Amino acid sequence: MTLKLYLKDVLVVTITHITTFDTFEKSSRIALTPAAEKFKPVFSNLTDEKSLTSGAPLPFDESFLDEWFLVDENCARKEIGGPGIYE
């Protein structure tokens, strides 16, 4: 199975070799597109527990938390929350 991760209409990541651990956590191989570079602060912030609980302002535009979609091989879209991607 291959999934594609979009922010609005921008392809950010292609996801392959998906293994589900539970409802919220998955392991996979990801290929970042060139467009992903500007979203790296989003990914790292959403995987850093200290950042999430510090109460500090977000180090990126808050609009980057909304309108993320996964698109499967059948072109079905599913909206998700801001993704945390571990590099």
C-alpha cells in the first residue's frame, strides 16, 4: 500500500511499507518531496513532547496544523490532524 500526504493540494510525502501499531501510530518509509522542507518545523514540533507541553508559541504558522490529507491508491482522501514525522 502507498499513501500520499498532502497539505491542501501540495504533495508533501509519499508513504510506503506501512505497519500499524495501534489506531494512532504507524511505522513506514517516507519520501519527502522538495515541498516538505518548509514543513520540517511542523513535523519536529509535533514529535517533541517538550514543545507540545511547554506553552511556547508555535515555531510555524498555525494554519499548517489544518487541512492535511492522506490519499490512498484509489484516490480516496481522508483528512488527518497535523502529522508528526520522525526523521
